[in-house]
Amino acid sequence: MLRPALFLDRDGVINRERGEHTWRIADFELLPTVPEALRVASALGYATIVVSNQSGVGLGLYTIDEVEALHAHLHTLLADHGAALTDIYYCPHHPTKGRCLCRKPGRLLIERALAAHGIDPAGSLMVGDRERDVQAAEAAGVRGLLVPANSALLDVVNRELRSP
């Protein structure tokens, strides 16, 4: 049986959008309501999956190892608050370096998560702070929701996942 997922953009939804690439742990600020929002979504039966463009890798600003280290730090921060993510998917490519299928608004990362985790796209939600997040979701058959950067994710989860 397929289950629903809460897909989340990273920068601006999980952590504070700073207006520049975030790859250093020292620059990473988890937004305050994220752990509780993830706990609520999980309790409601949702997988919680991050889908993020990390084009700084393609630009040579940072490495995949640095992205992985930051994501390990994110997992630790969440665990310290009794929360967890089901998975994280990211695109390391930059559009000036050629086309790829995984960069949002492309749907490939979401489709990979749907297949890997037995997700029902029609019962799922993607929360993002850019139009490309919504476009990627809708291309994969997932409802997309555009929110202002650095919004309280818990408010979104309570409004969107708990409503009948």
C-alpha cells in the first residue's frame, strides 16, 4: 500500500534562506518549528523527504562531501529534537553547465523518491519557497504549495495535513 509524503525544499523551508549558498555547518540555521512539524507529519503517516537543488556543487563552490556532511548534521540536529527525515534527494548540477533531469523544476528527484519509498503522489504535498518547487511537484503528480521563505513549517503542516 502506498503512503503519502511531505516533500520539502531545503533552503528557506528546513533552514534559514540566507540569500546565498548554504553548505557550511556554521551557516546552517534550522528553522524553529521544523522538528515539531516533522514529528506531526510522521505521526500522521507521512514520509518526510527533502528535495533540494544544490547548484553550488556544479559551480565548484563546494563539494558533494560538504553537502553530505551538512545533511548528516541536519539528521543529528533533528534527532536531538526527536524528529527525523525519511530521505534527502538533491541535484548537484548548475544550469549554466548543461541540462540535467534532476534539477527542479524537473521532476526526477521526486519521482525517485516516489518509487524508492512507495509514495502515493496524489496524497502527497511538496512545500517550497520557489515556483520551481511547485512546478516539480505538479509535474510528478504531487500537490505543490508555495510559501514565503523562512515560514513556520508547523503552521503549514497543521493547516495542510490535518485538514479534512
